[in-house]
Amino acid sequence: MAEQDIKVIIPAFNEADSIASVIAEIPKSVSEIIVVNNNSTDKTAENAAIAGATVLTENRMGYGYACLKGMDYISKQSKAPDIIVFVDGDYSDYPEELNQIVAPIIDEGFDLVIGARVKRLREEGSMTPQQIFGNWLATFLMKVLFGATFTDLGPFRAIRYDKLLALGMEDKTYGWTVEMQLKALKKKMQYTEVPVRYKKRIGVSKVSGTVKGSIFAGIKILGWIFKYSIK
């Protein structure tokens, strides 16, 4: 693991209660943890800095905006990393599983690895019914339309840095994860999934925890899928 330069990007909006725990459990194989404070009104930025992360500020609200901010910061560094890992700041993932997620890239030559939140490893109630259905529908459509083998749109994921740049990521909000997977399919990148554990998040989800968030996320995800199906 030490031979690979791995950086982590964590988009975070009002995750003051969880962000330090996420940072603390990320393996030492990571060279830098980048928390993008996405217009938080609590102590997310302060707690992340105390925990040892590099803290950036992105005031434009949106998951994709935060991820792009982290990528922009990395692009200005003198040395490019080998692998980028994305993980949420709500402590629903198990950050210590990061080495398992990057292993297929390092050991087997994959370009993209998705942490799949399989049912047998999920804490009961950790995913809402709309999340479960949305993931099933999106991955089913990707299978039918593109022959994909994805089973999840899980946010805990790793990708080779050069491949990430090649994707030309552009979504600013809810469609970030599905855009990455669709573009990886279009570019015929080598991908796989690694089963990961998943637990109830700390606090309330800003997306699946609200009707508005769930609707907008669903529209964005389906929009990306159908956009690529007609190209």
C-alpha cells in the first residue's frame, strides 16, 4: 500500500458530530485526507482540522461541487497521486475498509472500485427504502442499457487518479456517483465492486432523509442514465 500515493476526498455538510471519527479510522496508507466543507453552519471545518485533515471550503451547495473542489486542489499539487478515494463524512461507512477498496486497483489492475453496500453487511435501517429502491432501479437500468454489473451507487469508492481526470466529471449535485459509473462504462474502464459494511449514519441525511432530496436525487440519477442511453 505504501508504494501508492492515496488521497481521500470527503465532502461534508454539517457533519461536526461525525467527521473526526471518519478521519480517525482512515488507514495510515493514505497520504492526505481532504475534507471539503460544503457551506456547513456547524463546526465541521474546525473539527476536521483538529482531527488532522486538510480543510477546503466550497460554499456552492452540492455533493459534486464539493468533490470537484477537492479535485481542483489536488490538481494544483506538484505531484499527482495514484489513487483517489471518496468517502462520506457521516460515519455510515467503515473507513478502515479503505485498504480493501483500493486493493483491486493495486493488486489486480482495476481502474474503479465501488464499495457495495450488500444487504448481509448492512445494519438494519441504515438505508432508507427509497435508497434501496433507487439503487436497484439505477443499477438494473445500467445492466439493461449498458451490460453493467454494478449492484450499488455506493459513495465509498476508489479510482485511479488519471482515470478520474479522463472522465471529465461535471455533475454538481446528486448525480456525481452515477455519472462516474456511467462514464467509466462508456470509456470501457475496468471496474469491480467490493462488499462493504454499512451502518446508520450520525445525524439526518440531507438527501435520502428528506422527500425533496430523495426526489431530486432520483431525477438526477435517472437523467444521467437516460442521457447516456441515447448517445
